[in-house]
Amino acid sequence: MKKSLLVFTILFLFWCQGMAQVQVTHLVLFKLKTGIDKKDVRFEKAKAALRELPKKIPFIADWSAGENFSIRSIAYDFGLHVVFDSKKDLQNYLVHPAHVESANLWKEIADWNIVDFEDGSE
């Protein structure tokens, strides 16, 4: 009986490990367009809208964003790091009205690059 329980427990743990979801990371790097600087009111408005997203979108698992302080010429002006529990949550985020509104504000003032990846996948 003890062996059966041990085998069951081990198999159950392996099954649970296989069922563990890999989180999804969404990174965005923003570069202000020519003629736009960090003192522009539109930049402040875009940052404010972005910072509201975690309050408006409950399926964001983790979130951080910030203004670049590096003086290197290759540096971007602002960065965003968002973590989701699934690709489905990322897809829902991309079409969420609060995200669409924020993205539209950024489109006016910046170009950006993104990368979406599963954490731990190589």
C-alpha cells in the first residue's frame, strides 16, 4: 500500500509539473519621434495612460514601466515590461480598450519595438 501511494504521489507531482503554465512576457521599447521631447505634454499623457493599465486590466500578472536614464545614443526613451499567465491573456490585453487607448497615444509620439516570449523557453 505504501509503495502504491508513493508511486501515485510521484506520478501526480510529475503531472502537476507538466501542467504548470509558462508565463508570457511582453516587452516594449519606445523611441520618441523627431520633434517630441520628454517635456511634451503628450509624453506625460501617454505615460499616465500606460500607468493606469494595471488598474484597468485585471489579468496583468506583473507590470513595470519607466523612463530611460541612460545617455547612450542607442537607448530608447521609455520601456514597458508586462507579464501574463498565458498567451490568451496577452491576446486579450492587446485588444482591451484601455490598452488600445494607450497605444494610440503612443503612436502619435513614438516608434517602438516589441518582443513577446514565453518565460523559460529557449
